[in-house]
Amino acid sequence: MEKWGYGNGGVDADITTLELVIQGTSAKSVVLTDFRIDVLGRAAPPRATYVKVFPGGDGVDGRNATDLDEAAPMIKDLRNVSGEDTGGTWSFPLRVSQAEPEVLYLWAGASKHDCWWTAKLHFVADGKPGFVVINNKGRPFRTASSANSKRYAVEDGRVVPGGGPLGGPAD
């Protein structure tokens, strides 16, 4: 469904989830020092069709979150939002090497805007600072609020009216 949606001009509605696997290229450690979100543009939410596909599992695979609607989005530990220990939160500096990778999970949400964004992972390797831009295959990620959308859900293989954002109440 996801491949079909993107192939037909669809974008992530309300939230984009990322799993970042970071691994060094040698036995030498690389120190990860910071992770920043860069919102490149915002617009009003599109008038579109929002189709909520309910995934398997509990749907909570993010450990850290950012609100793309904020003027300067910051990474927040989900434990501070929900009160539950989701595990795996980021605490910089982190060390990675070829033998010791790190997996970072991020939820990036938008409830008011259509947002185009990238991220920067800052590091120090061989005593030299640098950063890598994280994007969607050379293009910015796009996360759009579903606030102006007609809502549908997929239930038992059928498309039905309803399906609020992030599993919220149906319209």
C-alpha cells in the first residue's frame, strides 16, 4: 500500500517514521554529537484523501519525536510526552564503529502544515567535525497534516469512511 501511495503522488500524512542505522566504516569510533531537523518549507495542509492503514503491532516504534510545526523543531524523548519508558532514547554523544552500530528511531509529525524537511547528523571522525544530511533519496522528506483531507480507513481489506489522524476518532 505504501509503495502504491507514494507512486501515485501520496505523501506521509501527520507523521513520518524513520529508522536510522548508523555504522562506522572501520574499527575506529566515530562520535555522533547532535541530530537537527531542518524544515525547508511549510504550506497550508493540502486538500486530499487521507487513507489510514492500520499496521500490525502497537504502532509505537518511535523513541524520539519532533514537531515539524514548531519554528525550530527539537528532538523530544517520547518518555517525556507519554510518561512511559519506550527505551532506546538518544543521549549524545554516541559512539559507533563498524562493529558497534547504533539504531535511532524518529517520529516527525505535522498537525498544522505541509512540511518539507531534512535532518543533519553531526559527528566527529578522526578528530574532525562533520555532518551528513539525511533525506528521502536526495529529496526532502514531506509530512503533511491531514487536517483538510477527506478521511478513509482500510478495515478487513475494504476502504470505509472514517479513520482519524494517528488512530484518533473518525470523522
